[in-house]
Amino acid sequence: MPLIKLLRPHQYIKNGFVLIGPLFAHQWSQDILQLTLFAFISFCMVASAVYVLNDLLDIEADKEHPTKKNRPLPSGKISLKTAWITLGLLLTGALTISFNISIWAGSFVSTYFILNIFYSMKLKHVVILDVFIISTGFMLRILVGTLGLGIMPSQWILLCGLMVTLFLGFTKRRAELLTLEAFGANSNITRKVLDDYKPAMLEQFISITAACTILSYGLYTVAPSTKALHGSDNLIYTLPFVVYGIFRYLFLLHQKDKGNDTAKDLLTDIHLLTTVACWAIASLWVIA
């Protein structure tokens, strides 16, 4: 269905970052879990609103893109009027739900949407900063699931979240460059910022952020504060899943032409999906 495709519900898996705060802070009361569910729903709505906004702003460029031309708006399956009405309803619902959770939650959701307006209009063309803006969107998800619910965020969780989202952002840019090479397309019809990214530079960024992700998560698992909170020093045994997941993702990037759509890659690659599931189960086992 074109409308469902416009909303990109498979991307909602990214909003799982909202759940990290309550999970690792041991905040599992019925009230907190209920608020967490509403926070997740509000971020799904605002994320879809952003996707619709991006498609509206990029409709002309997408018509010339080798794959994006098949999206509902550039292909003409969804009218501009329908898209704008959908955007308004999604944004209204997201803000209503989030501000009913707390002022902090509403503020973070509002900031996410406003940030993406600036990103779509200008900041996506600024090399390196564009990836940091993407990462900031994920950090706002973590903050909604922590400060937005009255939970103090762990500095380790924020650091790990920053590193892994920067890693995913730079791998996405590398995948886009690989797509350009494969189709022989001009970056003027995709992302202008790709003119400023070079493969060797991106490989360095990816290596650094991958290493920092592994190191920061490893240090988090053995930190005294982590051991005291969870009453166990066994969280370190979840580290191999993180390492394997990163290596598998790099394999998909370079050998399977993946990386353009992280959510889709996760849901369609059995190795990644199994790794994330095993990490989640192992983490819950230790934490609980």
C-alpha cells in the first residue's frame, strides 16, 4: 500500500533506542513501561512525519534517482495534498502524546522534528556534520526514554549510543558512494554532500567509530557503576555479540551491497537478526 510505504514502518525498529533507558536502568514498573510504550509510539509518529517531509522536499531529486524514483511521491502514487495532510496528522499526534508524557519528552520530540527540518533544508549538505545530525536524532530517542520518563541517563549509555550511531551514519554514506559507483550516477541527483566524501576517508571514520563502539561498550560492561547497578559482572559476556554484529555489518556493506537502509538490513539478514536477538536475551538474563 503506497501510504504505508510512505510512512516506512520498517524503520520503527530504530525507535527501539527509546527502550534502552528503562531496560538498563532497571525501571520496569507498570507506569514506566506504559509511558515507555507511549514514548515509542510518539517517536514512530514523528519519525514517519520526518520521512514524509523529506520525500516532499526531495521529490524532484528522487525522480532522477535510480531507486528512490519508485517511492510513493516521486512515482505519483501519493498526491502532494495527501502527503501534507498525513504529515500534519502525524506531527500533531506525536506532539500530543509526548507532551502528555512530560515536558522533557515533548521537548525532545519537538527538537527532533525541528532538527530534521534544518537537516533537510541545509545541514544534510555539510560534510561530517550531516552524520552527527543523524546521530543526534538517535541520542534524542535515548533522552526521551530516560529524561523524558524521569530516568537519569547513564553516561556510558550515551557514549555507546553516540559511537554506534556515528558508525551507522558513516557506513550509510559509504554505501551511498558504492551505489553511485554501481549505477554510474551523478551525486547531484542523490546527495550533494557525497562530493565531499571520499572512500578512503569514510573507511577511516568507519574504523574509528567501530573501534570506539566496541571499546565504549566493553568498558561499560566492566565499569564499577555497571556492576553495582546490575549486581553482576557478567554483562561482559554480551560483548562478543556486539563485535560480531559490527563485523557482520561491515561484511554486508562491502560484499552484499547493503548499508543504505539499516533497518531493512537488520530485518532481512538472519545473521544480524540472530545476533541482536542473542544480545538482547543475554543482556536481559544478566540484568534480570
